[in-house]
Amino acid sequence: MRYVLTALLAVVLSACASDGAQVSFSDYTGYSSSIAQYGARNGTMALAVFGNPTRADQATLDAAVADGLRGTHVDRDTVFVPAEPPPMAGYRTVVAFGGATQQQICRPDFRPAAAPKAATADRLAAAYCLDDQELSYVSARHGALSGPNDPALHRLLNTMGHELFPLENPNMRDGCAPWTGGCD
């Protein structure tokens, strides 16, 4: 029942973004809120941002992405810290404008195809990673962006952040995974 409610909430949150932004897929293969808390145990979460669909410089976009993710971690006080060069090991959040698959987004050699510089509709992917494994993954589409401070981008990042860091893994209930057959 919780899984159904979580999925329904995700659809409602996605529909609330009337600006063309829509979360299209979420996966929580290795996720738990305790792992998320451990990954941010010093109050910060490393942030790697790839691509830039705006005319702003990368540092400005990175700061806007960190701001859009603020308050979405299980520990609401966690600060997302853009890193240069992006860290590709340890616990981190990866955001890829232009999109990325689950299989590639956490890899140490990940370098996505260049995101379009024009403010057109495009894909966006995000993952909570530990080394080369995605613990949670979200993909979305967004409409035209006026820049890094566009409220539509902030809303989308906020929705994606809440999807990446849920209070409990929607695939599990009371410690039972749906594929075990032993859960009611």
C-alpha cells in the first residue's frame, strides 16, 4: 500500500509542475534512508553536475542546482556542495542535463553527451551514488529554461531531490522486498 501511495504522490507532484517538467522514472535498487544519512554524515553531500542547458557559466548553474536540491535530503539540513572537478567516487549526488542511463551515471568515467546550450526541452537525470553503483535514480524531462534561476528548474530539482531521497524505499515495506513473496 505504501508503494502505491508513494507512486501516486510522485505522479501528483510531477503533474503539479505545469511548466512541462515531468519525472518519468524512479528506481531505488540500493537505497535506504539510513544509507542516505550515512552518506551525508558530515552535513554535506558532494554534488556533480554535468551539462548546462543555460547561457550561464557552469559555476552559476552548479550553485542553482545545489539550491534547487536544498531541503530534499532525508536529513533536511544537508547541504549539497558542487565539486570541481566532479567527484566520481564515494557518496555523491550526480545531476546530468541531457540525461543518462542508470548504468552509466555513477561510473567513474561518466561524461554525458553535451547538453544543448539552447533553452529547449530536454532530459535530466539524477542519481544518489556510492562509487559506481546508483542507490537511487530519477529521470525527467523539462521544458524551455530561461536560465539557472528559472523557477521551473528549481521546482523540477526539488521534485527530483525528494524522489532521490525518500524517507523509506518505496520498493520495500517493513523490511520486506516485494520480490520475496513473504510480505502482505
